[in-house]
Amino acid sequence: MNFKHKKKFGQNFLTNQDEVLNKIIEVSSVNANDSILEIGPGEGALTGYLLDIVNDVICVEIDKELEKILLKKYNTRKNFKLIMQDILKVDFDKEISKKVKVVANIPYYITSPIINKLIENRKYVEEIYIMVQKEVAERICSKKGKNRSILTLSVEYFGEAEYLFTIPKEYFTPVPKVDSAFMSIKLYKDNRYLDRVDEKTFFRFVKAAFSNKRKNIVNNLKTLGYSREIIEKNLEKLYLSNNLRAENLSIDNFIDLIILFKNGDVNV
């Protein structure tokens, strides 16, 4: 079947398949007992590899034209399930309802919403292995420096991200403008940060800290109503410089700092 790629769904399919797909299977530690959730299977290149190994594969695809292709290839496979929906609208309680490992080449234009959706459904999603734009993977996985952002902290609050390998843009059709990367997010089985600082407070604080990337942490946190004196005192307690920018703080720095404010006179 002659399939025409659609820009509106961010479709760029792998052409140099064997090399990349074998590496994806390897770094994702896919095994027979896994239940895999694949988002945006496309024409089913990765799907075939997964079906040969794992217990079951749940594919979520939005493009109706791809439904015929996928069913023709895999409908006779007992470990194959196809959900024709927008992943952002999938009800995990109804459609998934089991522990899954995500292994996917996701649509790049909705990378952040997809990651957020998976994190929200972490009672089902245990590990995430996804292909994204290289610069996005670098930002999410950054441990220090200018690449760190609200997105970095949003992931770190719930799990540990790792940059696994790079895929050159020439490996895709149509050839995109940027290189890609394969990365992982292993969601915490405990609530190591959630139990210390609630989600609403954490993100209110982080958003303020990154509100102006040119300003240091003191000036940005003043937008929450704290005085310079209180902010500087709390930073000093953690042996952190007043001149640091938000990008230079680890998630543990943020958690410890928020707790100091919560325990102080000013209400977070």
C-alpha cells in the first residue's frame, strides 16, 4: 500500500530500520514478560520486532489510513492490540488497565503532552523508552547547565531520565530538519519527592524560579512574594550562592529549598 506521510501527525518513518530498531530493543531491555505500549506505530516496523519478543503489544494510532496497514500485517497475531485513538485522549483505566513499558517513536510535535500523559498514568506506566528530537532529549536529561528547564524538573520529580543514543536525521523519510535521540524515563516506584513537597507547590516554585532565565534565583523567587533577605538566608543554609540561576540547581536543591520556605514564616 502506498502511504503518504502526513505533516499534521508529525510522521517521519525510519528507513535505516534494522540498525536502529535492534538498538531500541537492546537498550529498552525488552523481554518476553513485558506488556508494551507503542504510541504512533506508523507502518509497524518497530511493532513487528516487539511482537516477536514480548507477551503483548498495545498500539495506539491516530491515523485511520494506517489502520488497514497495521491490521493487514498483524491482526492474526494474538499478542497484538490496536487502539485507534489520539494517545492524549486514551482512558488508561479502560483501554490499558495493566502495567506497561512504553517503547515508541512518538510524534515530536506533542512530546511534552505525551510525557505528561504517561506520567499522569504512572500507576500503569513503569518505564518509558521514546524517540524524540535530540535537543529535547538533551534538555530533559540534562543534569546541570543551560539545557535545564521546567520540563527537566517536571520529569525529575517523577522519575530518572537518561539519554541513550542519537539517530541521524538521514535515517528517516521524509528527512526532518533535526537529529533524533532515544531516551528513557524510569518512573520512581516510591514517592521520594512527592512525599516531601506536594506537586502544586513544587511546580509553582519551579515555574517562578525559571520565570526569567536571565535573572538569578533570588530575583525570580521574589515574584512569589519573598523578600531578598529571606531568600538569601535560605540559600545560605543550603550553601548555595545568591548568584545562581535556576538551571544550576538540582532537583534535591529545589526540594530542600522549598521545605525551608514551607517551614519559615512566609507561607508557600
